[in-house]
Amino acid sequence: VSDLRPSALPGSLDVSRSMFDLRSPPHRYMKRYDSVSSVPSSSSSRKDSQGSNRSLDTITLSGDERDFGRLNVKLCYISSVEQIWITVLHCKDLSWPSSCGENPRICVKGILTLPKPVHFKSSAKEGCNDIEFMETFVFAIKLQSLQAVRLVFKIQTQTPRKKTIGECSLALRELSSQESNHWLDISPPSK
């Protein structure tokens, strides 16, 4: 019989602390389980062939276990001139299919989902761990029209061919003249 208490395995305490401590880094764990919070954990997870617990609902929702990265954007609405200012800042930890090559050219396409959609696109940058765009787009649109729509971002490769590799979106219900900063989790593109 083996004694599996922390005193018998000095390294095991560190492993368990780093795996389950939700204080560091919060973006890795918090979002992933929101959708299954109402489902008892016993019914939503099973042991796989390697013996680790995986949430069946999470796999179904994401379709993949990789992180697809995060997009950083800032929004501001200037009511005096009825303009929305959208700044695409960074794309961090982005992953792309191997078929796109090692360093594809990547851009961010934005869509305001109005009855007549408004499209915009950043310049293409070389794919890396932290792609800096720092581009601002300004549109004159009434606030009432914007508050009922979403701002959708599609992360696209330009080379070797045009392909959407991820997407994320944001509701525009709470726009104000105070610039707001958002980190959006990128998901696999919807079919």
C-alpha cells in the first residue's frame, strides 16, 4: 500500500496547486466552465483512456481542446458626433492550422451586425505569439442602432490563402464616451 499524502510525494502538492488554483492565470480556466455550471460535475465529466477528467460539455462546445488565443480591443462612443471608435490592439497566443504555414499573414476583419452590416479590416501582419495591430476604425452610427447589435471579429489568414481561423464577438449594449478595454477569447470559426 502506497501513502499518497503530500508528505510522501513532495512534488504532488505543487502540481495540484498549479492545476487547480484559479487565481493564476484566470483567463485559462474561468471561461471554459461557465457553460456547465448548472450541470452536476459527476454527469458532465468522465475519465478518458489516460485517466484524466474531461468535461464532455466543454469538448462538445469548443470542438477542440486547444486555446485559440485572445483579441484585445478598445471601444468608445462619442455621442456629440454619433461616432463609434473601434481600436484593434493585439492578438495574443493565436494558434492556426499547420496548413497555413509557419508564419502566415494575419488580419482581423470586423463586422457590425446592423441590418446593413458594416465591414472593416485591419492590415495583414506576420503571424506570431503577440501580433500588434494598433488600428482604429471610426463609423458614424446612431447609438440606438448600435445597442441592439454585436461586433464580430474574424481572425483571417491572407497567405497562403484567405481563410478564417477563429472568431469572437462582443455585444454593444453598454457603449459610452469612456473608452472600454476588452479581451475576447477566440473560438474556432462557426460552420
